[in-house]
Amino acid sequence: MRELNGKLIVVTGGARGLGQETAVELASCGADIAVADRKFELAQETAQRCQEKGVKAKAFEYDQADAESVEKCIQDIVHHFHKIDGLFANAGTGKFSPLVDMQKKDFDFLMQVNLNGTFYVCQEVAKQMIKQGHGGKMVLTASSGARTIANQLGAYCASKAAVVSLTKHLASELGNYRINVNAICPGVVESGMTGPMLSSDAWRRMLIRETPVGRWGAPRDVAKLVSFLLSDDAGYINGEDIMIDGGSTLGGAPRWYSLDYTKDNVADWDAQNERYPYSP
């Protein structure tokens, strides 16, 4: 993917996990990298790893939940690099909670970061790409949960389903500016966000047994896909939400939490798990 040589790619949520691995992979493909994250010191570490690939890279601190912070961050990136050619809008957050028990402030924050904040970033980057006049590419991080039911992750899944819709509308409305917009829908990829899932022996066994490729994902799996979508090789892919989950949702979503629906007027999240057939 040498088409990325000299291009400037913005990676949000680039301090760790999928964002960090993708930033380094993009740098390996020759792209200069703007690493945006609220954790500035960790973002600097990512930028250093990118620089070791022989490209230009710089960390930028921002708060995705704050529209003014997003706007300033994009302005600072343009001031430093003078352009933006691609965006990996990856920053997000998640929280396990039954919807009926979820604190409204937690729901609002999750939507603010995952949906509103992603919109803020994409809007500012799109404005810059339009101003430049030579198109560009965006990749947004959605989730396999945008298409499937995942109990106790309802708010997260709803926000990511909205990100998929946002992706498709951006792809349609930005077509005349030759800006391609796609989303990725990762399944379980080992990262800080999925740590609580992979910390459980039973859940690890369940995931491996229900995933056709026999393993959960690695950040590098996602990094390779995003690098392709941001390259000229993906020029005819637009408005797609691409599943990258090893096939784990082919038979329905992995059952992190499940209910016994024979019980009236009770949501016993533990009883079904105790009988779930993934014990040693």
C-alpha cells in the first residue's frame, strides 16, 4: 500500500489498542500520522512508535465529547501538517449494564462520545478535505454489535448502529467531493475495552468455541483492514460497514450475558450462565 506514502492520516483514540496498532501500521505503509487522544502522554508514545517507521508523527490532545475541543484539535493538526488525507475515527467507549438499570448520565455520555463525538470529528475533517479539493478517505469504528443483540451492551450497540447509519449518510453526501466513507464492525478484539470480557475463563472458552477461526481478534487484524480501506486500492468501496469478527456472529452474537426466559418477572443473569455449556 505504497499509495499511503506522504499522506496525512488522523487517528483518533490512537493512544492504545486498535488505534495505536493501526497508527503504527499506517506509518509502516508510509503515511504521516496525527495521533489524537485525551491521554496525551500515551498518544505521544504512539507517535514515537510511528516516527520509528521513518514518517512524521505528532500527538494531539483532545476531548471527543467536547465539540470545541474537537474543532481545535483538527485546526491544530492542519496548522502543523497543512492537510488531512485520511481519517480513522476510532475513539469510543463502552459499558456493561442492563438498559433498565443503566444510569441516564452513563447512557448520555456513551452516546456523546460514540455518536456525537464521532460526528464532530468527521464533520471537521470533511470540511478540511472539501477545502483541499482532492478528496479523501474516512474509516469509522462501529461494532459487530451494530448488527446483533448483545445483552447488557444495548447502549453501546445502539450508538454503534447509529455510527453505521452516519457512515452511510456521509458516504452519500460527500460523494461529489470524492470522499469515501466506510465503517468497520469489529467483533471481540483484544484491547483495554474488551479486557472485562476476556478476563473470564468461561467467556474465553465460549468465544473460541463460537468463532469459526478459533480465536478472538488481535489489533493487527483491524489495522490491516483499516490500512487497506484508507488506501487507493479501496477506491471503489464506499458506504460499507465491514464485519471483522472471525465469523463469531454467523450463528448469532456471542452470549456474554443470557437470560432464562421461562422465569416470570425476574432478570437472573447468573442462573443461565451457570448452566451455559462452556465450563471446563
